[in-house]
Amino acid sequence: MTPAPLVVVEKVNKHFGDLHVLRDIDLTVDRGEVVVVIGPSGSGKSTLCRCINRLERVTSGRITIDGVALPEEGKALARLRADVGMVFQSFNLFAHKTILQNVTLGPIKVRKLAKDEARERGLKLLERVGIADKADRYPAELSGGQQQRAAIARALAMGPKLMLFDEPTSALDPEMIKEVLDVMVELAAEGTTMVVVTHEMGFARSAARRVAFMDGGRIVEMASPEQFFDQPQTDRAKDFLSKILAH
Amino acid sequence: MHVVLDNLPAFLRATRVTAQLTVISFLLAMLIGTLVAGFRVSPVLPLRWLGTVYVELVRNTPLLVLISLFVFGFTKIGIRYSYYASAIIVLSTYTGTFVAETVRAGINTVAPGQAEAARSLGLTFSQLLFAVVLPQAFRSVVAPLGSVFIALIKNSALASTIAVMDLSFLGTQLTNSTGRPVAVFMGSAFFYLLLALPSGWAIGWFERRVAVKR
């Protein structure tokens, strides 16, 4: 018997007013699996990612994480979110706190860890993402790539079951993309369960177990990276790939 | 000039009363205002509603009317505070509405991503408010809060209407006893300036000190 999947998305629909951004989405993510979500802008991939930790509320359908349905806003939802790390396109580091304070805030406030212990673990995580020397700097003093690595460390500090990446490299200069992807590839290799919304096809090819291709609010294709990139099944995916891989 | 110099000890005493009245009321107003600003951005509808009603009612009533209503109204139903305590209660309740609106404006300057990141970590609403949003909100509204403080220094003059012996009360009193209103109130004005000007400088200094680097 295979263990139950970590994330189950069932028949999810999301409307923003008249806009129908997610249409009957079904998706499961197994433990230790990396699922990369790609697709054109406006296809709903970021919204899907944000629905998984309920930063956006679904209009209908059901999402469960580790067998628990996403609760309504409140303490139970906060507890669940503590187990789901989120990395944003715009980093969203706390501007008034140092890098180390950014990383220790969650463990101290939510996990009730002692300050010293949180500090020690935070420093280790910063070392792991290669910015231990920036521990006492403020976010604005770091480059984009360093900020995003700090944001990844902040999410990891909670010891999450699942990591969500919402276009983590889209706001970065080309030479900084690699340093962030390197960290993500390492996480994937360690068996972290990840849902990654990205335009980085190289990352999808090398780190994903499955690729979900979204268009118009639907998952139109779901396949292994080899199959998706080499033999896309749908015309829409073929068209998309021909446009982004042409150069 | 002589009137002021001759009564210098009385002026200094009255300056101290005005300063005390202002500082105590301001601290209470900050407490009330921050709480109410939290209410107004809270996910709980009744709290938002309560915050709005408080701000709209109190902010739009003249301070002098509030003072009279509080002192005479409450006396009528048997509740009595000293005039000094009454002045502090009304001044802080009134100023609290301006603090609340200023802090709320500050909250609105904090990028939504900051709260989203805090929620993603599993912080509850009050944790994210106090650990993430408010510290940044306050930093961006030091100057307007300073204006609220300076307005309060001057608004506290209305406490003189209920016999609190502040700078304005002294002015009225000395006018009655000396018949020299211009000299006397020039003296009062001078001591108000003595409180307000350094406050302005301190606020400017504080604002530069706590500015968030972006």
C-alpha cells in the first residue's frame, strides 16, 4: 500500500469576481515529490499555489494537507500554515528585522522555541543557503538573490512538511537566479516535498518528478518532465513550449 | 512682562500641569488608538464595527462638548472623577481617535506581502499585527503622530474650563486679578511654545532614528 499523498486538491474552483481563475483543478502531491507548475501568465498557477496554504480562499472544492482539510481562518489554519513553507516572488522579508530575526521569528512565536536555540538553528540554516555572513544585516542591504535565499531559510526554519514556491526567481536578475535555483535543487535532492510555480524550464527538467502545465485555469497536461518537454501531448503545451524554447 | 516675571513660580507650576496632562493623555491615547486601529483592520466584523463607531462619534464631536458632557453627564448619573482625572479621560479618549486613524494609515503603508509572509509562517492575527505590521506602521507615521501630540498640548487648554490649573487657567485667573490679559496670555503662549517647539525637534530626531530602510 502506498502512503497517502501529502497534498490533495479536489475539484477546486476559484473566482475573482467574474473571473474564473481555477477550473476543476485536481492535483495530488506525494511525500518527497517535486511538482513544477508551469504555464503562461494568467493561467492560474500562482493562484493555485496560494490556495494550497489558503492565502486565497477557494470558491468550491476541497484541499487537504496531510489528510486535514484546510480550516477556516483562525488558530487551526495558523497551525496548518506553520507546516507549509511559502516562498514569494517578491521575497517579503520583514523589512524592520535583521535576516537572522526574520528566520527566528516563526520558530520563536509559533513553535515557542527558546531564543538561543532558534538563533542557533537559524544560523545553521543561513549557512546552508550561503548567507551566514549577512545574519545581522537588514533585508534592504542584501541583493535579490540573497534575500530570496534568506526567505527560503525563513520558511525552512519552521520544519515544514511542504514547501510552496510562487515564482521564486521571477523578480531576480539573471545572474542571481542560479544561486536560488541551486538551493532549491539541493532541497529537492534531499527529498523535500515541493510545489514550484516557475518559468525555469531547466529547473523543471532537472528537479521535478512531475510537471503540471496550466492554461486558462485548468491543468491541461500532467507528465514527467522528459515526457512533457520531449513529447507534449496537447497543442496548447506544444505552442507554449515552442515559444519559450525558441531562443 | 512684569506680570509674568512676578508670577513666574505660578507659570512654572502651570506649565508642569499642562505637560503632565499632555504626556499622560498621550500615552493613554496611544494605547487606545493602537488598539482601535487593530480593531479596524481585524478580521472580526463586530470589532471593526466597534472601532468605526468609536472613531466617527468621538472624532466628530467638539472637545469642549465632550468635556462638558463627561463632567456634567456623569455627575448626573452619580459617577464622579476629579476634574484633573476627567480632563485626562476626555483628552485621551478624544486624541485616541486621531491616533487610531494615524496608525491605521500607517498600517496601510505596510506592503500586503509582509502580512502574507507572517500568515504563511503560522502567526495568528494578533501576532502578525504586533510583531510585523505595527512596528513598521509606527515607523512610517512618527511625524503625523507628532502632530497629534502637538495638537494635544494645545487642546489640553480646554481642561481649564473645568478648573484644571494649567497654563490657560492661570491666564484667565491672572487676567481677572491683574487686568492685563495681553501680557498674561503672551506669557501663557510663551510657555506653550516652550513645550511644543522642543517636542517638534524631538519628533524629527526620532523619525530619522527609526526610519525603516527599504
